[in-house]
Amino acid sequence: MRTIAAVVLALVLLVAPPARAAAPADAALEPATATFVLGNVQFLLVHELAHLVLGEFQVPLLGPEEDAADYLAAAALIRGGQRDPALRARNGAYLLAAADAQRMAWSRGTELGAPVPYWDTHALTIQRFYKIVCLLYGADPVTYADLPQRAGLPTARAAGCAAEFARASRGIDWLIASYGRKPGEPAGAALEIRYEAVPTLATGSVVAALRQAGLVEELVARVGELFRLPAPATIVFRRCGRAEAAWQPSSRELVVCYELLDTLQRMALRRPG
């Protein structure tokens, strides 16, 4: 259940164009880098939390679970900001950053002639890019009026994006109505957060930005509001030896690898601009 395939992200960094000059490793992330990294971390966390919920409650699915997790993550983040303009703007910027990472991974893999993983349980990264773009545009075609043109989204697909978002939104409503926490019910088992020792100052700067933003705590609180987890689980940030994130049911850990945070930070520095 890897949110961003480690092999594809590695390809993004191989033979890459020179990065823009980075700030000192122990400095705060510059705003553009913070938006890119935090946006991708937010999306991957909600994607993996979707796997947790789908698995915990044995939710019936009529398609690949990875696709369901993508739609749940993107649509939930869009819906989460519908009543708060500041949150709507932040989540929109974060989702565009998550889409951009998928586009970058696809472009770099294509440049290097990497094999296309048609066999993977995830959709192709370029499909995931267009999926997020379509849902954003479909949810708010006024704010994102120029997004299809900027993203190269064909008119035929753009015309159906409002219906695509509406279907995803109805799916979330059904999920909550069917498996969610009922009014007056006590809280479920705890979903804890743990940061293990960071390996480098650069990693530490990303973790500091995450903690300052309260991003993980915000998501944990929302899961607790919506669902009663049957058993405790932990979101743990640790060194893994690979750049990935995954919900691991056997250990009841949602693991985010520090290598993935480092990779996202390097990707941010290699973005055009």
C-alpha cells in the first residue's frame, strides 16, 4: 500500500537537473518547499488512513482499493475546506503539490526510459495526477477555471469532473453513514503519533515544519471524530531504508519513512521556478 512508489521517486532524483540553491539544513523550510512537502505528506497520510479505515471496517469495494484510497483522500481534503476559506485555500494548494509530485515522477521516469509498471496495484502516476486535478476542478470550477488548461486536462474529461467529484463525495457520505461514529457514541481506540530520532538535520527541518503546522494532529483528531477504531494504532515516522509510506495492519502502524520526507524535500528543490 505504498502511496508513492519508492522506485519511481528514486528515478526522479537520478540524473536530475541541478537543484535550486537550498537553505541551510537546520533552517526553516522556505514557503514553496514547505507547501510542496507538507502537501504531499498530507495527501499520503490521508491515503493511508483511508486504507486503515477500509481495512478495519471491511468496507466492500467494487474496484481497486488503491483507487478508492486516492479518491477518498482527495475528496475528503477538498470537502474539509468547504466551510473555511483559509483551509480551502491551504488544502487546494496542498493537493496541487501532491498532484505535481505525481506528474514529476511520471515525467522523470519517461525521460529515463523506466519500465511502466502496468502491473502495480496503484494507478500510473500520470493517472493519479489527472485524478487529483479533475476532482479539484470538479469541486470548484470557478476557483480552478484555468486548471484544466494548465494541467493539459482534455475537455472531454473536464466536462465530467463535477460529476466525478459528486460521486466521490457521495461515497464519503455513505462510508460515514455506514461505518462512522454515531452521535453520542464514545471515542474509539487511540490513534497515536510517534516520531523516532531523525537521521539528519535536513530531515529534522521537515519534521519541525510538520509539527509546527500541526498537520498530523489535525488528521488524527478528524479520524477520531468520524470513526471509532476498534483497536489502538500508531502513526510512526522512522528511518526505513526506503522512501515510502504504508499502513501495516500486522503491527497496526502507519509508517512514514524519513527517506520519503527527504525525497520530497529534494523534489521540491528541483521544481521549475
